[in-house]
Amino acid sequence: MQPTLYLLAPGQDVDPIFCPESAMVEGILHYYPSILDAVVVKRIAFARPRPDLVAALGEAYQGAPVLVFADDVEAPASCESTPEGRRFLAGPDAIATFFADAGLAGRRAP
């Protein structure tokens, strides 16, 4: 099963906003569109609670961007985990490093 990437969708309402960290990952997906063949992408709303993330990781883990690994999939040793054992990578740096290490994207410039 593919990992699931949760990104915050830009707000389009009265006060348009965007998440800089999610925008960075969106940029990587734009640079390397083949990543979309390797992950499931879910763009979620800013408002909390974030039901998709609560279902995936629990109430305490609602930050994005986050890459969540299925229980039956090998995940990198650098993953964080919930008390229930769900494994994930949080933040654009960890996610970009995973994509590069998996051969899906280039390495970040120094």
C-alpha cells in the first residue's frame, strides 16, 4: 500500500491563506510529478479538527504536511510513531529527504 501524503489546501475564502510547509511539498511534487505514482495525496482544509488526520494518526497529530505509512509497509527508520504504532514523517524536510532517498526526487541543495 502506498503512503498517504496530507497537505493543507490553500484557503480560498474571505481571508485567503496558505501553509508555507505544504507549499514547499507541493513544489517538490511539481518538480517531480512521478512522486504522484508512489504516494496518495490528500489535500485537507485548515480547520481543526482535521478528520482525515485524526482517523490516520489520532487527535494529537493534526499537523501537516505529513506522510503516513500503512502498517504493512516498510517505513524509514527516521519515522515518528504514535502510541498506537502508526508511522509517519512530519514536515517538508523529512518528507523531501524521504523522496530523495527513495529515488523519487533530487536532493536538496546545501
